Amino acid sequence: MKGRWAASLLAMILVSLTLTWSTGALGQFLANGPLPPVPVPPDNPQTDAKVRLGAQLYFDTRLSADNTISCATCHAPKTGWSNPHPTDTGIRGQVGGRNSGTILNAAYMRVQFWDGRAATLEEQAVGPIHNPIEMGETLENVVRKLNGIPGYRAQFNTVFGTDANPDGIAKAIAAFERTVVTGPAPYDRWLAGEKSAMTPAAVRGMNLFNGKGHCSPCHSGPAFSDQGYHNIGAGMDRKDPDLGREVVTKDPRDRGRFKTPGLRNCALTPPYLHTGSEKTLADVIAYYDRGGIANPNLDPLMLPLNLTSREKADLVAFLEALTGTQPNITPPALPEAGPAQEGGSR
Amino acid sequence: MKTLRIALAAAIAAATLLALRPDPTGAVPVFARKYGLNCTNCHSGFPRLNDWGQRFRANGYRLPDRENEEKTVLESPPPFALRTSHGYTYERFENGAEGTNASGFRVHGLDVLSAGVIAPHVSYLMVYPPQLAESRGVQGQEGTIEMASVVFSGLGSPWLNVRAGRFEPAYAAFSVKRHLSITPYEIYDYAFPGGSPFSETQEGIEVTGSSRGFAYAAGLLNGSATNRSSDGPSDAYARASMVIGAGEGQTAGQRIGVTGYLGRARPLEGLTDLQTYSRLGVDASLNLKQVNLAAQWLYGQDPKALWGPGFADDACWSGFFAELSWQPLVECVAFARYDLVNGPAANEEDITRLTGGGRYYFADNLALHLEYSRRTLDTPASDDPTEDLATARLDIGF
């Protein structure tokens, strides 16, 4: 008799506990909830003047060696703050090795670039300027050019209390990038209770994303990225594959690992993967369905999915439901070249 | 008794409610709750594991390659889950002219599961069906620990993981605890009188490992209940398998395996010395898109003493099953199976079973299970005894 009492008590306790637990999202993987406020580093607070300055720098081709390329050339607002080329064409038509990331919500990523070689937007921002195949300019030259433009010089002094310098350039661009964030997507509205915000296909796609598709362990959190690095095999069948994270860490275990990109707004930023090799979201899904490209370092969670064509379409519908309201940013008027300007090209 | 029934009813009602909640990302059993994942991450038609779930299990209930992010049971939601199924079952037994029926709405048991990571490299899994007394509408069950094992994994090499305690040994290439149908794999249920069939959980220790598609398992077990405790661990087995193509052979990749088993047991009656018996198994799990073919062949050789006085020669028997399943969508899976056991020549009894069924998932963790199965015992007599089973159940995990 005692045993039975114990058993029924146990059952009762379990039922009530389970009821309580399952109402809260307690999982180890952060739920793919709405985006929180943009994280801002304490040493670079947002101010309107700084953001305005950053916007001008972002759209200004004078930051490049031959005055032809700005950040916006490769990260154009019209094309999802990214660009439609598999890999980028920078200064003097040189082609880089990787697909450009998007600036949209980059502020939510804990590291920047596919291989995470820059920790912050500040650290990242001056990189392209002196990357020989992106903007191909030296920082010294850029600083000199900017200080030769009275409009810029004045703004730098107002915002930072000094003339333009690499630190100020980085901080201003980063502050601007922190405004390039998107508002609620149909998915967020659906989460908030507006059940008509997502189509039935997108809802099915969401269940696949969290289930049979095994996407959410990597694409977790509000930005749909675990902020980690994984080898999903992209480009690993090439003769001379991009080693990805290994380039930074020199650890062979990191071979072919790339940062998990966030997936919000991904419908706006084809082509996909660091190789830019998948032209559409349907292609990306087909790539996952095959289980990626086999290589010795392939993530153990990459497996063929046996998705049906309806399921593939459902997943695409879900990814499309992650497109948020876009930031309303138009290219600002740029300061006129002043009399003291030394000329853009060398 | 009444309290128990009320508790059970409450459990089922709560489970159904939870499972049917409109929010599809909530009610999920122990691992799913821990990671915040859907059941279908690890199951292709729960309780069957998919390749992802198989890797997770093989890795000691830790996500491969993310072991250092793993939370322990203390840091995770309480590590319990329940599974119960209830529904209508119709059974008919026919033996010559005699026939009996048994049918009705029943609760088919309740499992309490607990699992989690205890420390880096150490995790556990426990399945406890609490004692239920047989009564109208409730199928009785003994309150024994069905499984309780500790897994030591990631011990420096992918070739060394250790599982100890009571568990389902790796010689059952197709888990009996996680198969799609309710009716048993006949060949896994087959044994000499008092012997332990493959379908039983066992106490012992098992080492496993895998790398690049190759896997092995070997273990020492207490084995048959007819051993005396002084016999010590008496059974040993080894298994090797390989997968061709990406996957684990569960729903992707083609897996073939071979198993050998050596056991020692005493006859039920008489004080004979320990007798050594053996098993040899070959299995395959083949996948083509949404279709899986699971096949197992098993051969057994037992000393005549184990089968009892009627046996003049050692007993050789064999059998197989082949199960075809098709999962056109996550929400549904259909299966059909043929079971055959060629019993030892001396007892002239063969078993055949034909089974068909399907599961429809209203939610990840709530399935409607339909199954029909007919088992025939082929005997020298003209009328073979048959058993028919038809059932419609709800299967709930939460």
C-alpha cells in the first residue's frame, strides 16, 4: 500500500512540476525571441552627432584610395546592406575571397567577419579601409584626407574633441552601424500573439527549423546565431579551401569553421554562405538537405535531412518571415571638399 | 488504488492538454526541455531516434562538439519526463476451435524517465515504470527499474565510451525501447526457457566507440536470470557496424552490422553445470529518402540441456524481421513488418508475425498510434494458434 501511495504522490508532483516548467523557456539554447535593445560598449556611447558623422563616412567614397569605393558600395542599403555578388569586387576590380556580410543587425554579433577576426564593430570598421583589395587606402592617408575636409574636421572636433584619427573614424562608423538594425519581423509579431502574421507554411517551417531540420542548435538566440563557429562544409570541396577560423586561431580543429551568421533579413542578402555559392534560400536548404559537403572536420550535427519538397518550401517560407522592418536611412549629404584638400589619389 | 487512478487520470489529462497547447515550442521531455529543442530534433517519429539523436545518445547524452557548453542536471530544468499511452485495444486468441477475445479502453502503463549530465564526461539515464496494479482499464506493471545506467563518454578518444548499470545493450541493433510498433520483434523475444532474449534490458558494462562511419560495441553482462550471483558476469558480446554515406543509418546513410554473443546459463530445472550458448546476428538499416528498411537476421545455438528433457540434440534456431517504414512528413509515419522465427527442430514450432501500422503526430510529443498485427504459431497440429491485435492509442511524452 505504501508503495502505491508513493507512486501516486510522485505522479502528482511530476505532473504539477512539469506544468510549471514547460511554461517557461528554460532551454540551454536561447530561444529565438525578439531582438533586445542594441548593445552599446561603454567607451563609445551613441550620440546623434556621432551617428550622423558615421553615416557620412559610411557613404563616402573618399575613404578609398581612388575615391571610388565606400562601405556602401559593398554594403548597399538597397541590397540588404550587403551586395548581390558571390564575393566582392573592391578597388581596381580586385575580387576578394568571401561573400560580404550584412550590416543589418551586425551590432548584435559578438564577433565580426566570417572568421571572427574582429571582436567589435569598432575594430572591424577601419579594416576595409586599409584592406588592399577592399578600399586600398592607408589609415594615415584617410586621416589626412578627412582633416582636409573642413566639414569632417569640425564634426570630429565636436564629437570627439580632436581632429579625425583612426579611433574616431572607427567609433563613428560603429555608432552608425548600431542604428542599422531591423524592427519586428512577421515571426516576432507571431510570437507576440498575432497568429496571422505568419503563413501556415512559415509556421510549419518554424517547427522544422526547431526540429527535423536541426537548425536551431546553431541558429539560436534573438539574432538566430549561436555566435559560434561551425564547419558546415561550404567550399571544403575546393582545391584550396578557405580555412576559416583556423586562419585566426591556427588550431587545426577550427579548419573550415565559420561564424554562424544571423538569419534575420537573410531573404534580402543573396547569395549565401561565405563562399556566396548558394544563390537562393532554396539552394541553401537544398545544401543542408544533402547534409553539407563531407570533409574530415564536418560538424557532427550536419546530417542529410530527407526533407520533402513541401518541407523545403516551408523552411524557406519561415526564413522569409524573419525579414524585419527596415531602418529608414538615406545616404546623407557629404561635406564638400575644402580648399586645403590634398586630392584623393596618389 | 483510487488515488492512483486519479493521479494517472490527472497525468494523462495534463499531458494531453500540454501536448495540445497551441504553442508548439513548449511541452517536451527531458532532453528537449534541457536544450529548448523540439522532439523532432532527435526523433524521426518519436520514440524512434534519428541520426542526430543517435549521435547524441552515443556521445553520452551530450551534443557532439558542444560538450563544453553542456549544463549539468543541477543547472538545467528538473530532469524528469513521463511517457504514457492509452487507448482502445482489441485482441483475439484462437487455438483450434477455441477463441477468446479481450478488448477495451486501457491505460498502457506509465514510464518515468530521468536523464542528464552529472559532470563533464558523466551522464545518466533512468527509466522507472512505477508499480501499477492491474485493474479495469489499467494494465498492471511492476515497479522495477527498467533502465538505470551511467555513461562515461569522451574519455580522450572517440573509441572509448563506457556505459554501466542496467541498459539496453548494443547487440539489439534496432532498439526495442524506441521502435515504431507496439508488437515485439519476435526474434528479439526468442530464447530457451528461462533464457534472456535480446529484447530485455541487462545489467553489465559496455564499451562503445565510433569514428568515420565505423562503430563497435562490446560488453559483459549478468545475462540470464538462471545464473547464480556467484557466477559473476557471465555473458559477453561484441558488435561492429559501419555506415556508408553520411548519417548513422537511422534515417540517413546505409548501415550494416554484425553481432556475436556468448552466454552461459543453467537449465530451469536440474542442477546441470553452466551451459554455453551463442548468437550470431547480421543487420542492415537502409535508407532511401523518406523510406527506411530495417532488417535483422539472428541465429542461435543452445546446448540441448537448456531446452529441457525433450531435446536430444543441441537446439539451433534462427529468424529475422524486415520492417519497412515510410515517413512522408514529420507528422506521420507508416510501417509494415514481417517476423519469422524458425524454432529448433525438436519443438517444431515456428512463429510468423505480420504487422502494419502508422503513427500520426498531432504535436511533436503526442501521437495517435494505429496498429494491426497477427501472430501465428506454426505447429505440427492442423490448426495453428493465432493472435490478432488491433489497437488505437494516444502516445504521449512530456
